[in-house]
Amino acid sequence: MARSILCVLLLLICANHAHLALAAVVETVYDAARIARTLVEQSDTSTGNMATIFPGEHPDLPNYPFSMQEYYASCHSNGSLTLLFLPISRHSRNVLHASSHAASISVTSPVPAASRPRVSLLGNITVFTDIGSVPDRSAIQECYLAKHRDARWWLPDDKDAAHIAYWARFDPQAIYFVGGFGG
Ligand SMILES: *[C@@H]1O[C@H](CO)[C@@H](O)[C@H](O)[C@H]1NC(C)=O
Ligand SMILES: *[C@@H]1O[C@H](CO)[C@@H](O)[C@H](O)[C@H]1NC(C)=O
């Protein structure tokens, strides 16, 4: 399917450098983009590993990388991902602190063996603090809950929810794809 892949940069990396040229032949950029898209969209859990960076002024962990699981849902035809953004979380605080709102979300193959493909999406996050400004809000909510039913207890605009939450959109700007050993 030639659905548009909105990445400005695509890096093809092969864990075995001796086979780099071979991998580039075996796996075209188009194939890599297609595999990456499939990994993200057909994940059984729609759960990735998000990475952000602690603020430089953090008293204990300045500029440390921070990585932890994060729910996502692929609710846009162009590959942008829907997130539930809880300001209380470490990731959210790191993202809001960086003017770029940058983050990375990586997704493995269902069996995350070293020989299997994995992808890291690098991009940035738009947070909709005004619930009224969320484009296609009911469709977004329905799409997200179809993947993460447990999230119904902490939806934005729910007065009874334990934490404040906002809808957010992650826009991938680059894709870092690893096809596995030897491609
Ligand atoms: C995300 O990055 C793009 C490209 O650099 C930029 O145009 C956009 O303003 C950024 N969005 C946010 C929320 O920072
Ligand atoms: C993808 O589409 C959404 C609208 O559905 C748009 O807001 C977003 O910026 C697009 N993503 C990228 C990476 O351009």
C-alpha cells in the first residue's frame, strides 16, 4: 500500500556492519518504511518505549535519557500517533520542558529477537490543553479506547479521573529502522 510515509529522513541501519551494503540492497528504503509502519500499526499492544530527556536544570539527573513504556494509538492516516498526555508523568514533564517537545517512540517485533526488525520514531508532541481544540475528538477517543480500554478511567475532561489528562499528537519527523542482523 502506497500510503504516504511522512518522514523527512529514513536511516537504514544494519547491526552487522559488514552486511550494510547487502542490507541496503535487500531492504529498500520503501520496504523499510513499510515494515516500520506495519510494526507500529499492527502491534498487539500498541505500546511503545518512549524516550525523553530530563531537563538540564534537574537537580539529580540533568540531561539524563529516560525511557519507559507508553501507550499509543495509530489514529491518523499519515502515521502520526495519538497519545494520552498526563502532565504528572515524567515523560510529560520532560517533553513540556523542551521547547522542541521532542520524544522518541520505539516499537519492536512481536518477538523482540535481535534478528527481528524494530523501529524508533523520532518526532515531537502537540498537546491539546484545550479539549475543544482537538480535531476529530470523538473519533480520536474511540480509536484510542479501541486499543487501550483501560484508559477509559483517565480520559481528558473526566471530572472523576484521578489525574488531569490531555489528548496529544506525536508527529514523527524521522524514522530509525533496524532490520536485524544481516537484514
Ligand atoms: C515539531 O517539529 C516541527 C518541525 O521541526 C515544527 O514545525 C513544529 O512546530 C514542532 N511542534 C512542536 C509542538 O514543537
Ligand atoms: C498528520 O495528520 C494530522 C491531521 O490528521 C496533522 O495534524 C499532522 O500534522 C500530520 N502529521 C505530520 C507528521 O505531518
